[in-house]
Amino acid sequence: MFERMRAVIGEAAAIASRPALDAEEITTARAWLRSLELMVRKLVLIEAMALAVKSRLPRMSNTVEIRQYAPPKPAGPKRAPSYSFKLWPRPPTPPARIRILGKPVLVREIWRERDRAAAARRLNMVRFMRTPEPQRIARRIEALSRVLNKPEYAARRLARRLRTTPTTAHAIVLQRPPRTSYADPNAESETGRRAFASLRRDTS
């Protein structure tokens, strides 16, 4: 499915080199990426749950490890920044608050209004400073490719997250495929079923 996506929307380098994308191209690329990202996230969760269970087993070995001092390596040339795959969804946004009707009267209300206005100005500035859409889509393709090439690294990273925040597994399992999904429906349902089964085995 990843190769099918690359055949439809193009390679990451070709997309990043373009100055802009059409609205239809952006919609198609986002739908493909979201479908595959949800499946890969659940597949990595299955492996991470297995790693988390193994880490909780008692160790019976009495082996003493002796580490030797190694001098620090000289700093090499800086590598290009890489963008990691989002292994867990973002937390939900807080609910909307009811603002005060009319002009603020109290001092704390005046300061709150000034803070809101400053935050709105900063948000407008950040929107103009955002990375162009072709580069953001190319970054998501590259991050997805790295996870598919080395899934064990992503599984270990997610397992460390599950040890500190176990509810992350529930948030991943409860994610539903998008309405416009280009992935195989049988593969999506099977992946969701196996991810839910691994979660039930861990909590039972």
C-alpha cells in the first residue's frame, strides 16, 4: 500500500521540490497518508505491547556487566534534520470557553483580554512562517518510510511511552480510519482487531 501511495501521489523528493500543490492533490495525499499512518501506528503498537510485557518479566541472570571508558568521538558534520513519525495521536483540544460579554471591567479580565489578543497575533505570524504544504507532505512520506524500514526502533520508542503513559495505547486503538480511506479495508479491520486484542491481553 505504501508503494501504491508513492505511485499515486509521487516521490517525497519530487513533491518537496514543487512550489505548491493543487487542492485535489493535497486532499488525496492527506487521505493516503492518514490511512497508512493509522495502520502503521497500530502495527507498531502491537510490537510495543509485546516489548512492554517482556520488560516487566523478572530477570534471573546475575551477570555483571563491566563497561570500559571510551574517549568521546570527534564531532562530525551536521546531518540534515530528520522528522520522526508520530507514533501516538495528539491530545484533544480543550473545550471552548465562554467569554465575557461586553468590555472587561476587572483588572484580571483586562489582562486576560490582552493575553488573548497577543496570542492571536502570534498565531497569525506563525501561520505565515509555516513550512509549505509540499515539504510537509514530503516529510510525512519520509517519516513513514523510515518506520517501515526499521519498525523495531519505533516499537521501542512507543514501548517507553507506554511505560509512562499507558493510556496512549487506548488512544491509538480507538482511532478510526478516515472516511476517504485508500487502504485495504480488510487489512484495516484486521490491524484494528489485532491491536485491540493485544490491548486486552495486556489489561486482562
